[in-house]
Amino acid sequence: MNRREAVRLFEAVRLLTALPMVKSIEVASVSPRDVIVIESEKILSQSASENLKAFVKRIWPDNKCVVLCDGLKLRIAREV
């Protein structure tokens, strides 16, 4: 991780910890092919979901983002 990536990660962690719906944050290496999944136990409005996606796009511009709320879970079934 270079300095620029570290600064972006620090900013993301700082802003996400300010959100009341976030219980914990884990740091992981993210490649451009990874999809960022944000889960919330509460129902989020469409605009809140779009704002979260826009924020993630600023931090990880090459990644796709999915926002799930109200207990929705995302699973991937990979071809064997």
C-alpha cells in the first residue's frame, strides 16, 4: 500500500466510523475486480444508498459497490 492509498483508506475509515449504522470495520486488500458490499441492518433510503455508493466510488473508483439493507444478504455461487 502506498501513501496515497493509505490516506484514502484512513479517510474512508474516519467517515465510515461516523455513521451510526456501522458496527465494525475490517481492513482488507482490494483489487479492481472486487465488489464492495455494504450491509446495514436498518432500512436505507434510495438516496442514502446512492450516497454510500458515490462515497465508495471516490475511494475505490475501479470497483463496483452493492448496498444491502434490512437484513438482505448477498451470496455468490461459483461454477465448479
